[in-house]
Amino acid sequence: MGARDPHHHPLDFLTNPERFMAFSRWAAPMFGAIAAVLAVVGLVLTFAAPEDYQQGDTVRMMFIHVPAAVICMFIYLCLGVASFLALVFRHALADAAAVACAPLGAAFTVLALATGSLWGKPMWGTWWVWDARLTSVLVLLLFYLGYLALRSALEDEQKAARAAAILALVGVINLPIIKFSVEWWNSLHQGSSTLFAKPGDALPAVYAWPMLIMTLAYLSAFGSLWLVRIRSQVWRRKARALALQQAEG
Amino acid sequence: MHFDFDAGKYAVYVWPAFALTAAAFVWMIADSLASARRWRREAERLQALKEVSKEAKR
């Protein structure tokens, strides 16, 4: 048995680029496989669930809309934490993690808005309404797009990273606004029917299970794709450093 | 287990929602993998060039 390295930190596999690449090499496909299995089980339960007595077959959209809405907020939280670590500790891998999750967050937000709109038309009679929940999620999408635009607009990569990180941190304020919007303001959107549901509002098991499993599938898929995109960022930075070395002769 | 794929009058809303979700996942997977592959190849190409020029200098 070798002596334990006194400088070895338990989170080295996330903060040291080489260890991260070794960790993510097996972790990314593992999360991808878990996501695929969960998605199959979730879809089986989705189409085995009975029609809702009020919403009919549109209830099945809940199993793809709610997970997208939950995950797009979770990804923004990841973006905020990674941006904070990059801004305060100037950690390159944290910055790579931040830039890697933004396009995924934007895609999940578009999904949440689009599937919500397709659910809203038959249930509310309208595709869109400027109510607090819908508007605050639209603002979330604008924060994601603003972050991506800022990163690509400035030529100096460090300046772009710093400006985008500050924007990402400002946007974190929007997360509690989205969460509590249905309680703070009158809204067409329903309140929580899962973890924070009021007594009597909780989903029956036949709907709660597919939603939970699909949420875990989305979460695993995000985990896998996030790792792949961080790996991409590490290679991109390595390529950039090598190109600079070559240019300098 | 009984599966219900007949969304009746709501099919026009339900199926596009599922199709859109599938399309978004296909894009996310394809874009992530393509980008990773592109940068990995570029980094490997530049690394090989660096090795070659190092050898040439010797």
C-alpha cells in the first residue's frame, strides 16, 4: 500500500484537467447509458399512463415539459456556480464548465417554452400569455442567449469570460423569481404538484413515476453531454495553446 | 400493460411536442459529439506538428 499523497484533494478529478479527462472518459458514456435506459422506462410509463379526467391525452406532455423546465433551471444554477468559481478563483476548468453548459441550458429552455406552449393552447386556449411564470422563463432564455452572445462577441477570451460570468451571476436572481412566480403573482400556470405541492395537489403515483423517471433521464443526459462539452473545451484550449506556441516559433 | 398512442383530438399538440423534444435531443447529442471530435483531432494534429518540428530542430 502506497502512502497517501498529502497534497491530493478528493475533488482533484474535477479541478485537475488531466484527472478530469480521465474521469469524464468513462463517466460521460456511463451517464449517457443511464439516460437511455431511464428514457425508455419513462416513455413506456408515459404511454401506459391513463388519460387524465380533465386534461385527456395532453397529460402526457407533462412528462416531457416539466423535466425540461426543471433541468433548464438546474443548468442555470450550474452555470452560476461555475461562473462564480471561474470569476473568484480564476479556475480554467470552471470557466470551461460554464461555457459548456450554456448551449444545453438554452436548448432545454426552448424545449420548456415550446412544449409548454403546445400544452397551453388546448388547456388555456392560448399559445402564450405574458404571465409571471412564462415571462420569467423567457427571461431565463434571454440570459442564456446573452451569455452565449457575450462570449462570442469579445475577441479577448479572458475579458469575454469575465463579462459573461458577471452576466450569469446577475441572472441567478431570476431563478427564485421563476420558482415562486406562481405564488407571488396571479398566474395561469399551475403551482407545484410534486415536491413542494400543497396537501391534496400532489400528483397520483401513476403520473408521478413517469415524471420522476423522465426528470432523472433528462438529468443524466445533461450530465453526459455536459462532460462531453467540457472535454471539447479542454481540447479546444489545448489546440489554441499549441497554435500560439507554433506561431511564436 | 396497455399502451395508449391515440391522442385523439389532442394529437396535433401532443405529437409535435414529442417530435420537438426528440429533435432537440438529437441536436444536443450530435453537436456535442461533433464539437468534441473536431477539437480533439485539431489538438492531436497540432501536437503531432509540434513533435515533428522538435525532431527537425534536433
